[in-house]
Amino acid sequence: MMRLYDLINKIIEYVLISIFGLLVLDVLWQVFSRYILGRSFSFTEEFARFALIWLSILGAAYLNGKREHLAIDILLRKLSPEKLRRRTQMIEVLMFVFALVVMVIGGGNLVYTTLYLGQVSPAMHISLGHVYAIVPISGLLIMYFSVYHFKTIGKINSAETPLK
């Protein structure tokens, strides 16, 4: 399971780096075309918006998997190791349920609806269902990471915090 975890994280890292690189190139092209060429291309703003959506939602799943997401854990650090382990397991279950209900089911419905209605972006003419597909994909990743973390919580020493 550790090998799959590492592979998934590596793939997500490469995808995020690629998206960020494309976003930088897109914005540079937008600035160049607007100020040097005196002409603005409409697809650049739309692409930047879609890339930022993918970057932020997939980045949230990645950070969740690496346990580097934003958390206020001052109260958790004061718990005994056994209570900390149980509380962390409860948090993982809640994250799993949230990802399932909101991101996978809700995001899947959003993708289905936009594909069914045939909504396309005005400038790039791509289906908005493909843009929104990152929501259920990230939800599935968060669910996988929650299961992985749930299984590895018992293997953590009492000196380490399971939150990192």
C-alpha cells in the first residue's frame, strides 16, 4: 500500500507542476499579447481560470495525502497518545465521508449535469464537465488517503504526531 501511496503522490506532483507551468506560460502570454502586441486573446483568461481550479482542488487532495494541509492542532497535541490515535481516526473517517458525499457524489452530479446539458466554455469551447471532473477525482484521492492514513495511524510512535 505504501508503494501505491508513493506512486499516486508522485503522479499528482507531476500533474500539479505541469498545470502550474502551463498557468505561468498562459499568464506570461496574456501579458505579452496585451502590452506588446496590443491584442488580448480571450482563451488565456479562461484557461488561467480553469488551471487555477484544477491546481487548487487537486492541490488540496495532494496536501491532504501528504498531511500538510492547514490544521489547528494545538488541542490535539495535548491529548494522550491513545486519545490522539482515536481522535485522528475519527477525523479520517469524517474526511472520508465528506469527500464521498460532497466531492464524489456532489461533484459527480455536477459533472454529469454539465455534460448532459452540453455546457461549454465560451472562449475555449470545451465541455465544463471536463473542467469540473477534478472535483470527484480529488474526492476519490482524498478517500484513498483517508483509508491509508487510517490504517497507518496505529503504526505511529507515541513521540510522533499522526497529524504530520
